[in-house]
Amino acid sequence: MFFRPNDTILFQGDSVTDCGRSRQDDNYLGSGYPAIIKSYLDAERPEFGIRVVNRGVSGDRAKDLASRWDNDCVAVNPDIISILIGINDTWRRYDSNDPTGVDSFARTYRGLLERAKTQTKARSIILMDPFVLPTPEDRREWRVDLDPRINAVRDLAREYKAVYVPLDALFARASIKLGCAALAADGVHPTPVGHALIARQWIKAVRLWAIH
């Protein structure tokens, strides 16, 4: 069984995870996929009393996640850690001429996973790859920078035997039917439909992992 009674699930990431979550009240998870997942788990396993903590911070890159890891991960001491980071590492290259090399990104990310293994009781880690849709049109240029980061996340998922949630492929596939704007108006920040897709894929990936 993947989930256990009284588990704490920590969601970490940038604005896609943050979604207006409270900094004072851990019970307010924001309006995005962490809140949807929490509602699903409460409906599916109400007797488990699963605690969900959202520590996403808008604008964060991998290095920002690393700088607050002690307070926002180690101190939480979660049983399950879910991470979605990387789109801002790409975005800052294009809007601020402040690139983060893929090797540096992967090295920082690996450091987070090592600290999760050695400094928390986490028994499961869930990695979601960053994604972008081609809206507006200039987002197409981002693939050059983002695709190697997605590959790095996949490699880390293999290395650490983490649950892997392939969001970039999910959004690309869904956009063919629904259109890009229905999922993320700026190509990055999901609409409610986009967040529902993330939550559904997260649950699906966890279920698949649990039966193997």
C-alpha cells in the first residue's frame, strides 16, 4: 500500500504548486493540484487522516528550493515528498538573461534528493517534470532549454527509484484535443482544467507504482 495512516505528504515547487497557498495556515493549500489531491485522498481514504503540506513558492528555481530545503522539507519530515521544479530555470534564461546550466540544475536537484533520503523519514519520492505549451508562440523557443531538464528529471527518477509523473507529455497530448489555452493560458500556469489533469496523473502514477 502506497499511503499509510497519518502520512504527511509534502508538495514542493514553484508557482504551479504554490497557487496562492497560505503562509500562516497549512490547511489552506491554495487553488491548485495539491488541494485537489488532498480532497481526493480524503474522499478515498478518510480513515487515514493524511496530512498534506504545500510549500511551493512562486518564482522558485531549483537553487531557491535548495536554499529553503531545511525549513520547508527537513523540518516538515514528510513520509512522501512530491517535487515539481524547473520551468523557472528555463524562463529566467529568456526573460532575464539569467540561465541555469542543465548540469547545475541536475546537480542541485540530486542534492535535494540526497538530503531527503538522509535527513527525513520519507519512504517515497514523486518527481514531476516541468512543462510548457506553445502559447504564446515564443514559448516554442524554450524547448531547447527545457527538454534537457525534463531528461534530467527522468534520469533522477530512475536513479532514485522515484515515482515519475510525465507532465510535459500529458499537457502536449491534452492540448491536441482541448487547445493550449484551456490548459495553461501562458503556456506555464495551469487553468483549473490543467490542475485537474496534474492531480489525476499524480494519482494514476502512484497507483501504478503501488501495484509493482
